[in-house]
Amino acid sequence: MKLYGKDSLKRRLDDIAKCGRLPHAVMFSGTPGCGRKIMARYTAQLFLCGNVGDNGPCGECAACRNVEHDNHPDVIFVKRECGGKYAMEPLRAALRGTVIKPISGSVRVYIFEDCGDMETLHLNTLLKVIEEPPEHLRFIFTCENTSVIPETVMSRVTAFEVGATSEEDCKRYLCDNGAEPSRAEELSAAFSGNIEKCLKALEQDDDDKKTDELALLKTAQAAAAAIGRRDGFSAAAALSSQRGYSDLAEVMGYLANIVRDALALKVGEPAEFFGKEEARAIAAAFSQEEIVNMLNVLFEVEKNEIFNISTSLTAAYFTSKIM
Ligand SMILES: [Zn+2]
């Protein structure tokens, strides 16, 4: 498991684990997004890996790989409900499971996330097992701030503070996970190295792109519908409404698919792309020769850089050539 910017904490844990002195209950605290969850999983690897060495868990054995991919049968995540609260029943169910002996490892590891949000009743229930834990159990807790955790619990766990990730480490993480370097740099600076917030922003980027893509597809469909009605003015208006040439080029690409479908329909083959209705209208309104001409004009526009100058010029040229 690759950790980013957690070198000193990792070294401390590795050293303790190497001597076989990893405590049976640990608590990771720190601000949301600082990496508490990954430290919890890393510690689960330390508990379960059969080849812990100077550099911590080997990362290659079945136990390490299963923990990393969240499918180790002896690692139990106890999470909050959707509303952000812990419910009593799942917690009780988890605790009832503590009598089960490890399935594939030597110990069973319970990870309780965000236990600062647990009510006293929940914490007291937990206390019973961590006070005198059976030999085969290990507990990992995470919280934002240890000051809200009762002393009775804190006195039974070994606490580690997870520091913030530096902007540089955050950027490295984002780039390693497929982000554009410039966007990674921008986000790590904006969110001061908070990986979780950066990932949320990247997800938003992807969503925005999807919406854009759909908008472009719809524009192509609108232009195709206008062409099917032999309404050159509306077709040009739809095409020239694009923000820039790259958007227009993409709309033209989608439009070419619809026109190609119209040609397919003309020769008795089925339509394949988005905008089949529009393809049928074009096939009905134009001759085969006219449709081939449309395709040629579309390819011409796509190849000719002169159209980079203006989207309205391109739209006007295209519609005048095909109508
Ligand atoms: Zn291992």
C-alpha cells in the first residue's frame, strides 16, 4: 500500500510492528481527508501480513493484497450510517461477531471509522470488548479529535495523530492516480493537500465533462433535425451556438454519424448511432447523392484549419453547401 506523505508515522508503526509490540487497539486522529482511513488499512496489513520486515508489511502476500482491496475476511469495517450517525444494531452485530475465530489470518481486525460520532452508549458497548479483548482481536479506531473520546476509551488505546499531507505529496498522489499534472497542482494548492477534497473535485470534473458531452450530442441532434426539415437557418444557428471550434468540431463529428446513418438507411442498412429519428428524416428529405455530399462537406470542414477562425463562418459555410 503506497502511503503519501506519512513517512514518519509509517516508520514509527513499522518499528513497533517489527518488534512485535503493535498494541491491540490503536486510534488514528486527524482532520477529515488527512489519511486516517489509509493508515487504518495500513495498520491492518501490519497485523495480518506474514512477512513484516524493516519496511513494514510486504505488500505482496495474499493478506496484504486482500487488505488493500478491502476484501480480507478478517478485516471488518464498522461504518456510520448514511446520515452520519452510528446505529446501535450494526454495532451490536459487529460485536457479536468478535467471538468468531480468524478465518484466514492469525487475528481479526475491527476498524471503527469516525468513532467521534458515536454516542456514549455505543462507546460503552465497545469498551466492554476493548477492556479485555480475546487474544485473536485487534481494534483500529479513527476520529477527528481525540478530545471528544471519553478517557475510559482513550486509556485503552494507543493514539497516533495523522498529520496533514503536504501539497507536493497530494499532487504526487493525484498524478499517480491519473489526474492531469496541472489540475493536480491547482487542486492540491486550493485544498492545501487534502486528498479527499481533491478527489471530490476531480469527480465533479468528470461529471461536468459528461454533461458537456451530452450537450454537444444534443446540439448535433438539433442541427440534424433542422437539416431533415431543410431548415438551413436553424441548422446554422444550432452549430454556431458553440463556444469554440473544438466544441463545434465535436458536434460536427456527431452530426457526421447521424448523416452516415441516413446514408445507411438509404441503402437499406440499419441506423446505429444516437439520433436515429433525425437520420430517418434526413434520409427521407434528401437523395443519396445529396447525403454523400453532406458527408464530404463535413469531412472537408473537419480537415480544413481555416474554419478555426469562426464557428459562425463554419456553420454558414456548411449549411450553404448542403442545402
Ligand atoms: Zn504481506
